[in-house]
Amino acid sequence: MDTRTPEKRSEIMSLVRAKHTRPELAVRRIVSKLGYRYRLHAKGLPGKPDLCFPGRRKIIFIHGCFWHAHRGCRGGRPPKSRVDYWLPKLRDTRRRDSRSLRELVRLGWKTLVVWQCELESTNLSRRIRKFLGPVKVFRRRKKKSG
Ligand SMILES: [Zn+2]
């Protein structure tokens, strides 16, 4: 039984949320360091993708393992208390996520999901580069005049 006051609980939740943004920052750092430009939280697209690369028609989602219920991951396990609150909530998020991915693919976007637990992986930056392709491919060559 959860005996915390609503105030205490919302304080805890906001801490969790703040932590949750850290994976996104970490991925943004990697992406910028590699030299890619991106748009944040593209509002017009399904699921408001975390990072959007319009010229490449590619999208990166960064998912916290808990909030997005990462399957087969320690961090993705639902809490044991307040099960009737958490299970439907997490299930809805999962459904929303897969709906957004399907929708984006249908619209011609390529998507990559980076999970929080994958941030430590040494080849994350290689994986991102492989997904996004060469950095400068979209730079147009200047025509010679004359
Ligand atoms: Zn995970």
C-alpha cells in the first residue's frame, strides 16, 4: 500500500521525470558531437519524436526503460505496488509508442529507438552514425559560375 501523501508522491515523480530527461541529453550530446543537426520534439509528427532529422527523414527516440516499459530489461520492470495504477499506464505508453512508430514508418520515416540502458554501450555512437548516414551528404555543391 502506498501511504505517501499526494504532495510527497508528486515530489518523487518530478524527480523521476527530471532524471528521465538525462538519457535524452546524453544522446543529443553524441549526435551533436558527430556533427549532425536535428530538431527537437517535432510537434507535427506522431509521438513527438525526441530528435528529428528532416533532410534525412529519420527520427531518433530516446526511451527511459521504466516509463516506456522496456521488455526484458531490469529497468523496465513495473513496480510491485499500486499495480492497478501502473500496469494500465505503462501499457498505454507502450501502445502509444508502437502506434507512433508504425505511423512514422507509414509516413516514410526511418526510426531508431535508443533505450536508456543502452547509453553505456560503447558502440552507441557508431550505431547512431550508421543509422543517420554520412554527416555531409546533404550539403549542396556550389556551381561554378562562368
Ligand atoms: Zn532498458
